[in-house]
Amino acid sequence: MRCETLDVWKISARLSADVFKTISPGKDFGFRDQICRSGLSIPGNIAEGMEKESIRERIKFLDIAKGSAAEFITQVYIGKDIDYITSETSRDCGFKLLNMFSPCSINSSKPLSLSYH
């Protein structure tokens, strides 16, 4: 798979797993389910997009991943405020996700713009 070589995919998959491990199963199932879904959709959409043949389709899926990242980071911050997620995990996620998608860096040497031209 092409995605496995991308830093953005590796980091987003790790962050999703880290947050999942942080939230104990006994806490608010609805919140835990939603944050896990948004976290999983980031690397999932990156992977799906990278398997597309056209650049336009790749960009579409990367744009969806960027939206999922915004949803995920919002939920991480809320999770921190309600003591479901540690401050350390929250800081880690916020810093890494904001850097990954601003601009969207597919790897350290080739930044990719998400705009349609």
C-alpha cells in the first residue's frame, strides 16, 4: 500500500490508537465511539485516497481526512476538558495534527496543497 510510506498516515494512525487506549472502556460509550470513529477515519481516508489513480480523487480523500482531523482534535480537546483524555495526550494530538495538515504534508519532502485548481 502506498500509504504506509507516508508520515501523515503513520502519525495519524498512531494518534488514533493512543487516544483509543487513553479512554477507558467504562467511560461514556457514545463519546468514546465517536472519537474513535473520527480518529480512524483520518488514516483510513488517507489510505483510500492514496490508492486512487487520479490526483483529483487523491485530493478529495485527503480533504476528507483533513475534515476528520478537525473533528478528532475538537473531540480530543473536549475529552481533555471532561477528564477523559490526559493533558499530555491532548497537547500531543493537537500539535501533531495541526502540523500535519497545515499545509497537508504527505511526507517531509513533498508538501501537498488541498486546494482544487
